[in-house]
Amino acid sequence: MKRVTVLAGGVGGARFTRGLLAHLAVLAPDAAVTVIVNTGDDMWLDGLRICPDLDTVMYTLGGGINEEQGWGRPDETRRASAEIAAYGRGWSWFTLGDLDLATHIVRTDLLRNGSTLSQATEFLCRRWQPGVRLLPMSDQPVETHVCLAENIDEHTAGDYIHFEEWWVRYRARVTITGFKQQGLTDAVAAPGVLEAITEADLVVLPPSNPVVSVGTILAVPGVRQALRSTGARVVGVSPIIGGAAVRGMADTCLHTIGVETSALAVGLHYGARTNGGVLDAWLIDGTDAAALPTLAAAGIRSAAVPVWMTDLPATTAMAAAVLALAATA
Ligand code: GDP
Ligand code: CA
């Protein structure tokens, strides 16, 4: 197992990759891990380019994450955010901690001076040393927006608002009719992304949001085809346990695209590679073991083990189960 590539969102992808690295450190110390990160949650805020998922993965793997929140840095203040709010600018409900702001300032400076997002990410990682090659899915801005089904605050039904506004400001409690990835059709995969998939020994879809994290990466032109044609095994881990999204509101995203919130339905949504989909194998929780025969019948080799990322040992065991499943798929 030399080259492992992970297609990640924020918290779920970052925590899984931490377990994967811990497992590989023992089993295959010379393995190289590439993490391709969703950039659909990116936005401009207060004049700065914010990349929530890239930063969560970078901080988590670099030892700089606020563990309770899953985003931002520990021990940061909100003084700068409060000052911006005092001017009536920015999004009062989207807090940028003062230590995190430094990352956004440096990134924005690099972008303004002509760096691509890939180059800016590589630069930031020189400090954080995440132990993986961290690649944005694309260097072109792609932003996930949601279409509101009802009037709320200054918005009217039918308006599109940024995914983060729906997710953070409205806690995904406002009904939406769909998602639109602005900029996606003109976007190209960032340098190294398609090769990281086609030349890997193993590709993992970690327990990230299947709609707005993994789904957005899969929609980047060329990515789905790379997954379909790679010689690597493609193994996914269910972000759904016992019919619930574990943490966060992924169920509302699934509901919006007409997919049931279950480990089975998400596995079938990704689909078997032998049948037009992207998976060879799918790891689900023991509580969902009843889905195993249906998954097998659909051509997806599956196993049921604990998939709660409660701590590093549990997550490391999960990564070991992914490698074991890959070896048999
Ligand atoms: P985000 O960008 O920060 O929302 O993070 P991701 O898209 O990477 O992952 C979020 C998803 O991870 C959630 O929707 C959950 O379904 C899933 N998740 C979070 N914690 C766990 C866990 O402990 N186990 C499993 N299996 N899934 C989890
Ligand atoms: Ca995200």
C-alpha cells in the first residue's frame, strides 16, 4: 500500500485521515497520502478568501485544530470579529477567530499576488506539516449555493444563498429545493488531482457529507471518470449510522436530493463501479449490518464494524478495516 488518496470534506474527512495516518505509520511507514479537499464551501468574507474544509483538514492533521468545535484554532478570541461586526460588515453569525484570521489573510495575500489556491495551500502547509499532500479539488472558485423554498429575513423564496449561510446561520432548518455549484462547469481539477486518483493504490471516500462534500468533488469535471477508471480499489465509509448523520445536518442535504438517510441508501447512491457508480466497497456500522445482503446484491462488497470516530484508537481501527476491506474487494 504505497499511495492512498482520500476525497474529503471538513470534520469527517479530517478525523478519518488522522486515523488513517496513525494506522499507516505502523503498517506502511513509506505510504504517501494525498487528500483532495472540497472547496465548494469556500467564500469571500470581509475581503478574505475563506476555505473551511481545507483549513479543517490542515489544522486537524497539523495539530492546530479546536477539537471541540472541529474547526478554527484553540484559545482564539473573537475580538477582531466583534470589531468587524461593529462596522456592520461581514456575517455576524460566521465567527472568524483571530488566530484563524491570520491564515485567511496570508492566503488572500498569496491569491492577490497571483498564486493559485493549490500554491497557497502548499505554502500554508509548510507551516502546518499535515503529513499528507493537501490538494484543493480545483483552483477555480466553486461555491455551493442553495435555493430557498421560503421567505426568510432579507431573502425571498427562489433566491440562492451561500451554502454556509444556510448551514451556519439557519442550521439547515429552512427548507431548500436544491443545490447549485456556481462555477463548477468551468472548473478544472487542480494539478495532481486526477493523477492522485488514477495512480493510487487505494482511494477512500471517508465519512464526509455525501452531498456537499464528496458530492461536490465528484462533480468536478474528470473526477468521476478518474474514479471509474482507476486501477485502485475505491472504498467508502458511511457517514450515516443507524439512520442518523452522527454529527451535523447531512440528513437535510440527503433529503433535498431525494436520498434516504441510511447507510444503505448512501452506499447505493454512490453505486457500484461495476454498475456505473464509484464504489468497490463500503464500510458501514454494526448497527446497519442488515443492509449487507442488499449491498452485496448491488455489487458493493461491504463490512460492518464500529464506524464512530470517538477517539484516535477507534478511528485508527476504522482505517484498518478500510484497508482490510480493500484487500478483499
Ligand atoms: P464538514 O465539511 O465539516 O461538514 O465535514 P465532512 O463533510 O467531512 O463530514 C461531515 C459528516 O461526517 C457528517 O455529515 C457526518 O455524517 C459524518 N460524521 C461525523 N462524525 C462521524 C463519525 O464519528 N462517524 C461516522 N461514520 N461519520 C461521522
Ligand atoms: Ca464543509
